[in-house]
Amino acid sequence: MANKQNELTNGMFSNNPIFVQALGMCPTLATTTSATNGLGMGMATLAVLIMSNIVISLIRKLVPDKIRIPVYIIIIAGFVTMIDLLMHGFLYDLWKTLGLFIPLIVVNCLILGRAEAYASQNSVFKSILDALGMGLGFAGGLILLGSVREILGAGTWFGLPLWGDAFNVFIMILPPGAFITLGLLAAMFNWMGISREERKKKKEKAAKKAGESA
Amino acid sequence: MKIFLIFMSAILVNNFVLQRFLGICPFLGVSKKIDTAVGMSLAVIFVMVLASVITWLLNGLLVIMGLGFLKTIVFILVIASLVQFVEIFLKKVSPGLYEALGIFLPLITTNCAILGLALLNIQNNYGLLETIFNALGAGFGFGLALILFAGIREQMDFADIPKPFKGLAGTLITAGILSMAFVGFSGMIKL
Amino acid sequence: MGSYLKIGLTLMAFAIVVALLLAGVYTITEEPIAQAELNVKLESIKTVLTDPVSGELLIEESDIPGSQEKLNEKIWKESEGEKLYESKKYNGYCASPAYEFTLKDGRTAYILNGASVGYGGYVTIMCSFISNGDSMEMMRLEVLDYSQETPGLGAKIAEEPVKERFFNIPESGLEKGLVVDKDSGKSPAKTKEEEKANKKEGIISVSDLMTGATITPRGVANAINTMTEYLEQTTGGDK
């Protein structure tokens, strides 16, 4: 049971695609102009990630090693095109907003990375969990970034007005805002990691001292 | 006249890295030293122009056959093959550069800037000449951003940066300030 | 050689399977995609045909086209290419096709799509011009594409209060050629009556809502002027 939970938390926290692995930077910066857009992009990427992980895990014994990368690319590109078509037909507004970045899911190093590093070597069930963990971690990061930019830039959250026009830092919605917000968030996560490390070291030192004096 | 505008716009007003957010991964990864940045930029310009022309021609073919929806798959396969060729070519012609670029050379395949450029050419209904100039502009714009950033980062190596900002965080904030500078170009060219 | 052939064929097999599956998804989504695109157009048309004062839709419910074919029946003018008309003076164009609807009260409505250059590129709008035989007024507009304008500044053009400043422009205003109040030299209107009077002179009062962003509303004004130019040429004297 603990093993299965690990796959999920691995992708969502300790090995978070955005803040730890620094993968998928392009859509992270481009589609997070609002929390809703971040959520939409995150869900689309999650869908492709799950489907491609399933298929690649299913056929992992059938693919000759020499051509595995082109095969993975074909499969991922196929699912991305499917998602693109389905969104065009059924989720028009979101499709229009995300625009170019839906087909660009193909080159999101996260998906090819998981296919190569995990799905090609693990069972279907485990691959699904891995996809869920990584995908939710990615989506979570997108929603976080989108929320910060939307709240500060437009005074709304998921479209619901918080303080509206009263306080708008609209550079948040422009490109520089994306870079700076992500940088500050990364610094914050860094700082949390560093303080956790230092607290651990202090505990170990104290335990050692207690052990020595005992 | 229009192709000149497209060229300049792709470099400054709609810089692929700092405004369109395409090509961020290599931008953050290869911009540590100026000479690797230059090498990467040249490789990217080369792949961009070639890939644009080939994908533009193939798209014409796909549309005639009514198979436009296959363009994502076809484009990415073309780009992947092109990068393979560039790798083999570089290994023979300039092994030093090949070593320096290391893992980042095959990663040009997943450089969203190349696929993004190919798709934008189609989206904007560019003709062949416009496509080529857009590719050149995109490549030079990418190179400009990359080399500028490498210059800044080489200086940053000597700065005393607080611990949480070391690495990715500080790099991103610096990129943000550079991006702010480029926002100053907006409105300059109206395509 | 044999092993390369086998590898090549395996790769091709994968590609063909994926392509076939995609073709299947494509055929399933062809209808919904066409319908989604059509719905977007219809929404805009319904909006510009709704009286901004009374909130009433001015065409019969049964007259709302339900399909692309029905919409095509309403085409008034179209051209081979994308543009019906280009205006050098106003740096704008009218897009093809233009539609014609008959309102419940018998008047004719012309629906035009057009654009002129704003801050970063074209600002595209859809306008309804209502003619009662003697005169024509521009009743309502929708802003369709303003993606090149700056968020928080020019992008405010799509907000309802700003759009409203462009509604119900009488013929006298259209004939003069629309300008935004900043370009007219007149001081900004302080009351609704002054706004209305300004519209008769062809002056659009937006400076209080679009401070620091004059270029975008100027683009919209020019887009309307382009349409007026086109209408004068096509309908000429008899409206």
C-alpha cells in the first residue's frame, strides 16, 4: 500500500515536474494567465499523460529498442491530436484560449520523459499511478501559478471577482510577470526545502549531543 | 516589405523566448556560457529554417489530401529526423561543439520553439518566402535572447546570491527582467 | 539490411495504426467542430441584433439560422478572398461575407465584420447597421478579436461599459467619420445627454474609461468608418 502511495506523492511533491524537475516550462509560463487556463492546460496534459503511459506500458515488450523514441513520439502525438480535436468540438472557449499550446503538449518533455523513464519499464497499473502523480503535480503547479497571476493581475480567481479593479498589477498577466512569479514561487519552494534540511540537521545534532552526554 | 516586418517582429516585438514562451527549456539550460549559447543558436537557426520549409511543403500536401489533422504527428517526426541529421553532421564537422552541446542537441527536438514555429507559419497562412523569413527571425530572436542571457549569467556567477534564489529561481527572475525590457518593443510593428 | 527493413516496417505499422485511429476521431469530431465554430458566429450575430436599450432580440426566433446552410442564405455580399473591401484612409477592411437580416418591424439590418489597426495589430469587430429606408444607424457592435492589445489597457475595449459608448450611432455621426473624443479636441462628455449629442457629431466618448489607451478605441472607430465607407459605396443613395 505504501509503495502505491509513493508513486502519487512522488509526482505531486518530492519530484514535482515544474518546481523540482523544471520540465514543461513553456506551457507553464504561457498558459497560466488565469487559474482556469492553468486548470484546463493541466487537465489536457494529464489526459495525454495517462493515455500515453497506458499504451506505452501495454506495448512495452513489442517495441524494438532502436525505434522506441519515434514510436513513443507517434503515440504521444496521436493522443495530443485527439485531445486537440475533441477540445475544438466540445470545449471551444478553452480550446481558443490555449491555442497553440495544445499541440505543443507533444514536446512537453514531461510526457516523453515519463514514457522513457517509467512506462516503458513498469506495469500498466503502476504507470497509471505515475501518470496521475506527475500529471496532478503539473496541473497543481499550473493552477498555483495561474491563481497568483490572476489574483494579482486581474483581482479575480477562477473568474470570480475578489476585489476587481481596485488593485491590479497587470504586468502579472504579461510575459515578465510569468517569469518573475514562477521564479519567486521556485525560490519559496527552495527556501522551504532548505529550512526543512536545516531543521533536520539541527535535530540530528541535538540527538547526537544527547546520545554523547548520556 | 512585409517579410522584413515579419523578420524584425519575430526578433524583437514577438520574441519567441521572451514574449511567446517558446524554447524556454534550452533557454534556461544552455545559457550558462556565451560560446555554448552561440553554438546552440546556430544549430537552432539551421533546424528552424529547414524544418519550416519542409513542414510548410508537407502541410500543403496534407491539406490537398484532406489529412490536415495529421500535421502535428508529421511535423514532429520531420523535426526529430532533422535533428538526427544535424547531430550526425555536427559529430563529423565540429566534434568540439558536438561535445559541448551534449544532451541539449537531441533536445532541440523537444524545443517547443521549432514545432511552435512550424505551426505558427501555417496558422498565419504564410507563403514560402514569409515562412523562411519568419524562421530566420525566430532563430535570430532565440539566439539574441540566449546570448544576452548567457552574458548576464556569466556575470551572475560572480554575484553573491541568497540561497533560496540560487539556481532556477534567480534565473527565472532575471529572465523576467529581460522580458520586461522586450515588452518595450510592443506596438512597434503591427502585423 | 534485413533487420533495418524489419525495423522500418514495424515503425510504419505503428504509424499507420495511429493514423487510422486518428482518422476515426477526426470523423467523429468533424460535426461538433463545425457546430462549435458556427455557434460562435451565431452568438455574435444574435448579440448585435439585440436592442441595447430594450434588450429585445430584433429578429424572429424562427429567423435565427440553425445551420451553416441557413446562415449562408442570409449572405448579402461576399467576395472570392477574405476581404470584401479595404480602406486606405482608415487602414481597415471589411471581411467577407456580410449578412442581411429583416427585422420584426420590417427594417433591414446589415451585419458586417471588419477590422482596423489598433495597438499591436488588427482589432476585429462585428456591427449591425439598421436601415429604415430613409436613414441608417449603427446600432450595436461586438469586439471579436483584440488579442494584440495590451491586457488591462487596450483589452478593456471588450468590456461592456466601453462597448456601450459605441452603440446607437446615428447617420449624422457616421457620415462625419467617427473619432474618439481625445482626437476631436472637445472636452470629455460629463453626462449621458452630452454623450448622445457627441454621437450625433461622430464623437465617441471613451476617454474616461480608456485612459492611457486611446489607440485601441481609435482602431475600433476606424473599423466602423471602414464599414460606413463600404456601405455608402454599395447602398449608395437608396438605403
